Amino acid sequence: LAKTTQPISMDSYEGQEVNITCSHNNIATNDYITWYQQFPSQGPRFIIQGYKTKVTNEVASLFIPADRKSSTLSLPRVSLSDTAVYYCLVGPRVRGYQKVTFGTGTKLQVIP
Amino acid sequence: GAVVSQHPSRVICKSGTSVKIECRSLDFQATTMFWYRQFPKQSLMLMATSNEGSKATYEQGVEKDKFLINHASLTLSTLTVTSAHPEDSSFYICSARVRQLGYTFGSGTRLTVV
């Protein structure tokens, strides 16, 4: 399983764009990159998933360079409700199952 | 779609008693579920992997006899914390793999042992 490294914490003012980068140097060919958001006392929630280049949905964008050794989650115009821990996970999207190991995550604090 | 319902959301029990936590996949079949434990301000730690109809696979350092996992059907997995002690107080989360999306997680159970 590819190990991931993220900044432990980040602060941002409301309305700003936030970019959280995750390093995954030993990502495998069939690995996908998935980001989750976790609020206190809640289970993680899926945000976005990608394999290469750029993926965008209604809440975030995911940028993945050609070598795929890192990825950046971009949250446009954050609000106070985006204060949470964000986890980057790397693993294959195959039949059956693959256990997932969580890294430390990045605690994002949005400041008014 | 792909919702995992976890109950109870919080439970307080006396030391020495057992507590059962349930996770149900509501709109899909989960042949495999994962159980995590999360202490305050820490990341999720995988405890075990439960497979429908077979024995669970436990991570190193997790006591099988203390954390009993049952996955009797394709939609239900349970974690029973036996003879609970204060140090077992934690946030327990289940998850199931959902094809194409990755994983979906339950809402978690806050266990407090007094």
C-alpha cells in the first residue's frame, strides 16, 4: 500500500482557496487517489477521487501531476463549515477488497 | 446511495460489561467491512477486516477475544467490545468498500467506559 504524507495542519481565512498537497512517492500503476473529509465525532466522508490530471466536482478539484507522486486537493472559497480533517488515501480500485491505512490527515482550520 | 448505518452513535457502559456496535449497509451488499478505532486527535486505526460468512482478520496488536466481530449477512457486521475497560473508550467507525467510489463510512460510535 502506498504511504501518504500530508501537512499536519493548515489555517485559512474564509473565502480563500485552500490547497492541500499529499505525497505518495510509491504509488502503484493501478492505484487511485481518494480524499476524505472528517468532522469531529463523525465518520469520514468521500470528497473526490482521481487517477491522473484533473478531476472536479461540485465541492473540490483534484490535481494530479503526470508522475502521480503527489496530488493536491483544492477547496474553492472555504467557509467555516469546511473546518475538518482531510485525509488522502491511495489504493487500487479493484474487485474484492483492499484494506486502507489512514495517514495523519491534515487538520484545516478556517478562520473568520 | 452506498450508505452504511452505524448504531448506536454513542454509548456509556460500566467497566466489565460488553457493548455491541452494529453496522448495516442499507442499499448495497457489503461482503467486506472494516472496523476502525480513533482516539482523540488521532487518525483512524484499522482494527480488523470482517468478511461475510468467515472469520475476521485482525490487525497486529488487536485482541481477537476482546473485540468480537461477526459478519453473518451481506448487510450486517457487528463489533462487540467484551469486558470493556476505560482504556477501550474511543470512537469506533465501520466502513465498507464501494466499487468505483472507494469506501463509505458509518457515522461512528462514541464508546465511554466508566
